[in-house]
Amino acid sequence: QAPHWRIGDRGTPVAARTAPHTRSREIDTVRLRPAMAPMNSRMGTRSWHTVLLLGALPWGGRSTAASCHDRGCDVLDDSDEAGMPLRRRMLARPASSSAMKEAPKPQPTGPWGLDLSGMNRSATPGDSWYDYVNGKWLKRTKIPSDRSSFGMFTALYEESIFQVWGLLQDAPPDSLMNLVYTSFMDEAKLTELGASPIQSDLDRIASIADAADFARYAGETNFGMGSSPFGYWIGADDKNPDINVGQISQSGLGLPSRDYYLEDSFAMYRGPYVAHIARMLGMVNWPDPEFAAQRVLDFETSLAGAQWPKAALRDPIANYNPMTPADLPNKAPGFEWAAFFQGLGDIPEDSKVIVMAFREGSDDGIVGLAKLIGNTDLGVLKDWAAWHLVSGSSSYLSPEFYAEHFDFYGKELSGMVEPSPRWKRAVSAANGFIQDLVGKAFVQKYYPEKAKTAMLELTGALKTAFARRIMNLDWMSNETKGRALDKLDSFTFEIGEPQKFLEYEGLTFAASDLFGNAVRSIEWRWNRDLKQLGQPVDDSYWEGMGPQQVNAFFDPSRNRCVFLAGILQPPFFNADADMSVNFGGIGAVIGHEMTHGFDDSGRNYDKDGRLDNWWTPEDAEEFENRSRAYGEQFAQWTAGLPPGMHENPELTMGENIADLGGVTIALDAYHMWAENNNYEPQAPLLERNDDGLEGDRRFFAAFAQVWRSKYTEDALKQRLTSDPHSVSFIRATIPLQNTDLWYSAYEVTEGQTLYLDPSARVQIW
């Protein structure tokens, strides 16, 4: 969902009210992280499919922003960020509890790159594959007290945090890097200021005079410290991807997803949520905070009932509804749209805007929300606005605000025990406020050029293997195959770092003004974004994603696969490891991102990145049938999940397809490489090599070790309702159940728990 940052001089309409680019189509219930939000310079209904997102999605307090797969994810490991609003995780992300201990290593590696010590060799792969590959690691690993989950991605993130911390320590005294870190660490100054940095904003809310004034405020704070019932951002037009246009979707919730308001299984969180709201409003002397808190919950419950489910936001066709700001008062009456666009920064009435979650004449989505707001008492809207302002600002105020925020979003909602130390949250703030400056320094110090050379070879091998698989598909017509190959041929790869880094000309920070630094960073970004409206798209930058992050993404508007420097290290990639392990790790990641161009959402974009149907009707129907059969396997999985819960394949379908494609494409590429290089596995052997399958065994084990992860139960619940990625132990297993060679390599036979009859195995790409 679009980030909500309030910028400018708090309380007065400003032409550039913050809007870090978010590129997520799914802007529905949460606010994106601040400054991380810029992540998607083109959001639209297109998706930046990221490969990560391991842990539970501890929204830390806001609804769900860009869902990795759905619309542009940038999350690196959502599982550890509980404790603060999702939209602001990048600015102040929880980390480990002990103050400057040595950075934990992702995992030990054996003589050829696999962690043999973490395997449970006594388990039977066909009955308990995840335990066989990761059992000892799972047994000896405890989730850190300041996290809601822990796995390989989070371990790499921890290491990155320590590296960036060193860069901040070495930065010149008056540089932006130094000043943002210093201001975050000045706890004495923050304590002195208390809630005063947001007092003018609270006064602005209290003075809201009528419905038009509320809509104007919603526009002003749409990308500010507060919240807006509608997210607006600027991104590429799905049907004309070379031009930036405005985009709108639903927003405004404070819990992880609409399910938390509507489903009985989440009722236990609502009482604590109301109590938390009341305490936060009481801390700023908002009138009758207990009464206001209950009104906030009731209003957000109504919003949740009107919003489209997350899964529905994944359909790029249903969510492509072009119009102008001038059209919205007639198409979605009840909300004062003209005032809203004025608050955003005087968006031209005749400019193009793509409206998601929209069905004309309906009672849901944007239409239903507009009607609901129009019928809501102004006092309720003020209570709701005040709550989201205080919550959204909590990391930048005196420590008791963040402590209260963490007690609910971290402990109650995500199962964490304690927050991260302040210095780590300061590092995350720097990553958010000035991501490109930090990223540039990170690449210069930590990114080896040999990694890029090796990755270029791997991506070339995967692209060749994918082309061969398309040509050999037995269910697709030659007509559609030709178009698929044309699209694949258009794919480009960016590795390690972007073509350009932002230099932040004109942005200023002060050593004793953390809140002001946050406001100015977002104002700077939104001013930059506003200038892009109606202008050509510039893909030289990675909006909202820095090379220091542990992530990868696919950009359907440019058919480009991007692999950030942070992910190019063990267990994903190791230049000194056995190549079977590299193909099973980073190779499957490469294949995953490439497959996103052909998953249930990405397949709707053509070789030019344009939303366009290039499939024959028969092939499209067969694709849907195969995807549905594959999704049913995820829906039926219950082992290891909370009672009564399961994966929602409509939400996770894109990532599930990408995982299956990633494994099969990488496996073919590995076989091509092994044949061309006369590969022979060297001792010590994982099993044996008299059957010629030792390399395959290493490949599959490497794939499953990448997905090592543990979750708190609360975090797991969040993930199942909010995350477009399936749970780690499921995504490490089901793709292999549909891969014939896995059965041969590990002698998985009929009668074993994980055995699937060949007729039930699904091949898509």
C-alpha cells in the first residue's frame, strides 16, 4: 500500500506532500515504510516480484503495503519487522537485542558450500524433507527475542546492518549519513521534545472543519506521518509503460489485514488493539481516548468490510481503471476528491489516474470506501486521523512512544519479546532516509566485481535453459510459444547496483531534529516524484531498493530482473562453492525472478512491458487449469500451520509459480553446465555418486537450505493472511514434489508422505 508520510510544515497544505515511490499494486491496508516507500518509482498494477519475504509479516502496525509479489515488493525479510508500522520499517527496523555484538553469520558452510551440520540425516526425505535438510538447524536455532522469525534472509540482513553501521561511523561529521544517524541516537533530545514535534499536526486535525477539509488533510498526509483512506502514488502506466501517471488504491487500516477485523480467528487481537490506541491517544492528551479508540476500531472494521481482499488486488486487468481526478466525484461519490487532489499537491484535474479496486456502481473497493467516508461522523474521522498520526510518528518521538508501539505491534501482534537496540534502528533510518547514499558506500566497500561476472554467466545459462523449456512445452501452441520466447528475449539483468544513485541535492538534515529529518527526506522524495507525473519513466535508479538489501525483484514494465548486492553471498551465492549448490541457491532465485514474467499476473504483460493479452484462448485456459491444480496443493497443506489455517493460493499463486519455475529452470541450467564442464562431485559426498545423482542431491538440498526459517505463531498467522509468499517450509517442499528428478535423487517412493503420483504433478513452465 502506498506509504503515508506527512511532510512540509506540519498542518498546512504543501504542494509537495511526501510520497516516496511505492511500486506496489497492492496498496491496501497498510502504509508502506517511509523512505523505503520510494521504492517503486512505478507502482501501478504491475509488480515488482521479490524473491524474499521469509518471515511472518509483522506489519508492526500498519496494514499491508506493497505485497512483494503483488505489487511491488521491497521487503527484505518482513518477518523481523514487527514492532513498527510496515511503511516505516525501513526507517527504523527492529534488529537484535544485544548492543554491538558480532554480526551473526547466515550459516556455516561445508567443504563445497552446503551446511551439512544443519541436516538431520536420520530423517527420510520422502516423509519429512524439510527436517532432513534443516532438522538440526531448526532444533538448535532460537528466534532472537527481538524478532518474530529468523532464517537465512534475516541472518544476511543482520550482517548487512553491521556493515552499514560501520559506514555510518566512518561518514564525515556533517554529512547526511552522519547527521541522520546522530539525530536518531540523540535520545536525550527526543526525551526533551516529547510529543511536541507533532503538536501542530494534532492541532491541524482538531481544526478540521468539514468533509472537504478532511479530504484535503487526507491528501496532505497521504504520504505523511499519518494515514489516508486512499493511497496515491506516481508510477508507470500499465498500458503505456514509458510514461508515469497517477495511481490510487485503498488504504487506511492499522492491523495487518482485513481478516484481523472480520474473522473470528483474529478476534483476540481487537481488544488489545483498542487498549493500545487509547494509551497512545492519551499520551498526546487527545480528548476521551478510550471512547475515541473504540470508534477507531469500529471505523476501521467498516473500512475492512468495504475493501477488496488482497488476492483480488493481484489481478492487473481488473485493477486497471483509467480516468482523471475530475471523473472520480461521479464514479465514486461521497468523498471530496477535488480537495484530496489539492492536498496531494494540486494534481491536475485532467491528468491520468489508474484506479485500483474499482467497480463502478458497486458497494466495495474505492466506490464503497468513498460512500462510507461520506456517511461517517467528522469526529470519528478526526479520532482516526489523530491515532494514525501518533502511531506513524512513534519512532521519531520520545522513547515511551516507541515502547508503547512495540508493546502492541511487536509483542502482542507478532510474538516478539524485546525491541532492537536503538543503534540498529538508527541504521535502518539511514537506509530509509538516504538509501542511495548508503547503498553507494556499501557497494564501494563490500561488493566484489567477481560476483557480478559470475552472476552474468549464471543468468545467461538460466535464460538459455528457460528458452529450451518453453520450446519443449507439450501443452502450449507454437503461436503462444513464439510470443513467450519474444518476451523472454527482451529480458535484461541488473546485478549488484543500479545504473545511477540519487545524490539528494538540496536535502538537509540537523543533528538534533530527527522528526524534521524524516519529514524533509520524504518531502524531498515527493517533490521529486511530483515532477515525474506525465513524464517519461527513468529506470536508471532502483526506487526504494538499495543494493545493501538482501533481495531481488522482477520489473514487468521493463522485463528486467534485478539482483541486489546484499543477496550475492552464502547461502545464495558463493564463488568458491560447488556449482550444484550455486545453481540450487542463487540459480533458483534467478529462475524465480524470470518466471515472474510468466506467472498468473506477469503473463499479462508483453515483450514491451505493456498490459496486453498475447495468449491464445486455449493456451490461457490450460495455464489457468494447471495453475489451479498447483494452487490446490498449497491449499491442502496443513502440517506445521496453526489449527484451522492454510495458505490462500489466490494470494500466493504468483510466488508459488515462480518457485516452481525457479527450481526447474535452474535444474536444467545446472545439467547443461555440468555436461559442458564434465562436472564430477568431489568428496565428501552428500550420499553417493554411483547413480550419477549426487550433484542433483546437492542442488535440491541447497534450494531447501535457502528457505530455512522459524516463526512465532503470531507471525505465522500474519503471514498466512497478508503475505503473497508461502511459508518457508512449504515453498521448500511443494515445488520439489512436482519435480520428477527429486524423486530419483532421494528415492522418494509411493507410500511415503510427500509422494505425489506422476499424474498429480504439475508442470507449468
